[in-house]
Amino acid sequence: MKGMLSFLVIIVIYSCTEDKWKTLPENRFIGNNIIDTTKYHTLGEIFKEKKINRPSFEAYSYYHFTSPLVTDNKYVFIEKKHLTEKDKNVILKLDKKGDIIDSIVINKFSSIINDYILEKDYYISWFIDSDKTKKTLPNKNYFSKSDTLKIKNLVKELKRNKAKFYSTSEYSDPNNSIDTCNYIITFQNNKLIKYNYTSSYDLKINNENPDDFSEKYRKIQLLNSEKLFKVDNFFVHSSERLISKGNKIHSGDLFSNTGQGHVTPCNTFAGTYFFTLLNLKLKIPNQIICQEKTLQESANKPSIYSSEFLDFYLIELPLDTDEPPYYYYMQKKR
């Protein structure tokens, strides 16, 4: 009986002294650089003061291009989700000054092939000539076995005439609203024709055009953000530390009770980052960093884009990678 009681006492003591997380107040800068925080403002405050502009909203899965595109004729294109229509996207066209000069609303399931926006029965040449008109896309079907020779002859003729065309030789994405079967699209004098055929023909057709944009459209250049971005300090409101048995801060691995093996605990600081971004004093509240890392290592640097001919920087924010990015832009100082 005594042995049983001793065993129970040991269990109680052990359960009372098991590892646990504890939140501690801090209210201090963690770096040596003490700064005047009144000179720093949030993105929202800066946006209202028109020191920075926001042409794009959160990214999501149905984007035709996830990074901004730039063309040789000095335009930038950014795609974003439509604010009110869930199946629509908006593509913005910015000039070299960063002004939005045009935009178009398209179906998020549409395809872009060789710079054309394509649906099953129509196409739009906006990327090519700024025309938003929905033009009829003629569909010619070759679904019978007797049509095999017609398709082969069509491909031979297109190649012989060096005509631009795009083709699929496998079933396409079911979300693709052009069609779920195989097809060939010809591009001649801005008049497109679509030829549908079945996979039973097993035709080997090499794509002559890209399944998105031509080489005219390229990703905007990612700049070295270290020259434009600096972490000034981090003000800690509180810290969360793992207290192990005996009230000691845990320094080793923990065994995960989820069956995932061992995990390394990260004691964290919760507070506000203070940055200088392009000579702009910026604060990002509600951030968490790992105590084991330096400020610079913990800071998720903003991605900054531009090109020589552009008069502005395009900045991808917020810095927290768990949230979707926004694109802000700022004028360059000449």
C-alpha cells in the first residue's frame, strides 16, 4: 500500500512540473539601437498620406501570373482578385510612372496563350493591341477517326507556311474553359481558329507557341533589397519561453506527442519591427521572431522590383510570410 501511495505522489509531482510555455512581459528594444518610434508609421497610415500606393491585393491560386510582368514598351502588368465577383480577376496596366492607365476583367479560369486571353468560344487581344472586344473563336471539330488525316495535313500545312499555332496533345486541365479535349489554335493576322480533336489519334505535335505569354512579357527584375531596406530595431512587448522541469529555460529538443518525432522549440519575441524602407520609416506591428536568430535573420525582407526604364519601385508586402502579399509602389527619387 505504501509503495502504491509513493507511486501516486511521484505521478502528481511529475505532472505539476512538466514543461510548459510561459508568457513574460518585456517592453524593451532587443537591439542596441534605441530609436525614436514617433518617426515611424504603419502601412495604412502611409497609404492615407499618399506616400505609397497600393495597386494590388492578396494573391491566390487562380492567377495567370503570380509575379508582375513587364514589357519592352515600358508597361507593367499586375493581376489581382476581383473584389466583388469571385470567378473574375482584374489585370492592371501601369505606365513607367506607376500610374494605372488601363485594366481588364477576365474569367479566372480563362487561358492566356501567345498573349491572347482565350475562352471556349471567344478570345480577347487586349495584351496585344489594348482591344477588350470579345471576338468569336471559331471551333472546328475533328472527332471521327476519318478526320485523322485532316489533322495531320493541317499540321503539315501550318509548318510548311510557318504559321503560328499552339497545340495540346494530352487532355488539358478540367478547369480550362477553352475545352477539356485536345486542340490546335492558329494565330494568323489576329484571327484565331480552334481545331478540336480527340486523344485517340495520338498525334505528336510540337507546340510552336507558349502556353501563356510570349517572350515580350517577362518577370520584372528583383532588386537587391539590402540597399533599399534596413532593420532598425524590434520593440518587444512580451516573450514566450518554454519552462522545463525545475523552472529552467528548455534548451534541448522536445518530443512531439503528435507522432512527428522530435521538434526544436523556438522561444519567441512578440512586438513591432521598425524598418527604413527606401528612406521611409515603417513599422510593422504584431510580429513574432525567434529569439535564437538575429534581427536581420528574423526579418522577412520585402521583395523590391523595378527596371531601369521605370520611375518607381514595386514592393511586395507585408513581411509576414503567413499572410498573402500586397504590392505597393513608390516613386524613385531622381
